[in-house]
Amino acid sequence: MKKAIFPGSFDPFTIGHESIVNRALNLVDEIIIAIGINSKKKGYFPVEKRVEFIQHVYKNESKIKVATYDSLTVDFAQKVNAKFILRGIRTVSDFEYEKDIADINRKLTGIDTFILFAEPTYTHVSSSLIRELLYYKKDISDFIPTEINLLLNEK
């Protein structure tokens, strides 16, 4: 079985993340969307809410699992027997950063990283910009999956 993890904070999970995951479904048998917990960072949404959001988006997709971890990403990948780490990139600077991490992870464990480039229509979408919009109470519905928007509007 070809299993990959897609690590990130996903605070919040965006249409860019969704696009990467949906495209990667054609490449692997299972994807674990792995929400990294950084005790030094306070997220906008609690981790439990992020898990709920993503599970709701993929409630009908058996190839997607959601998990949390508080270790090195590559250690989590080994723990769940993932063969690959999936990453999405939007810019050249993203590529340089991801390449260095991928090289170290492969050296440490032999786990390969594969990268999907963001679709051009999503290169401007980032969780940090969406958090900024949320802070100022702006509409984020164009930047998050419909299922998450519906959950947010239930309140």
C-alpha cells in the first residue's frame, strides 16, 4: 500500500490544501492529513476543530484519514508506516525550504517527499492570510472548502 502523510497546521484548511489532497489521491492508496501540534504556537482554531473540519470535508472519501502529531514530521511518517510525505508549494521560496527538509528526511529515514505545485488560481491562498481575514471579521468563504464554510456558518 502506498501511504502518504500530508503534514501541516491547517489553521484553517484551505481550498489550496483541498486541491493538493484531491490531486494526490490519484497517486497513492491512502493519505493521512497530519495536523502538527506546536505547543509554542497558539492556533486560531483549536486542533480538535481543525480535525473536525477536515474530517467533514472528506467524510465520503475512505482513502483519507486525519491525525494529529507532536513530533518531527518524519518520525510521525515512520510511526504510521507512510512511504511518502506529500507537500504543496506555491512559490520558489516554498520550494527551497521544502527541498532542504525533504533532503534531511530522506537522509534520516529513506522516506521520500513528493511535491505538487499549487494550481495558479490558488497561489495567493494561505492559512496565515485567512487567519488575518478572520481576525478582522472578513468573509473567507472563497478561500475554504464549502463543507468547512457550512460548519462555520452553523454558529
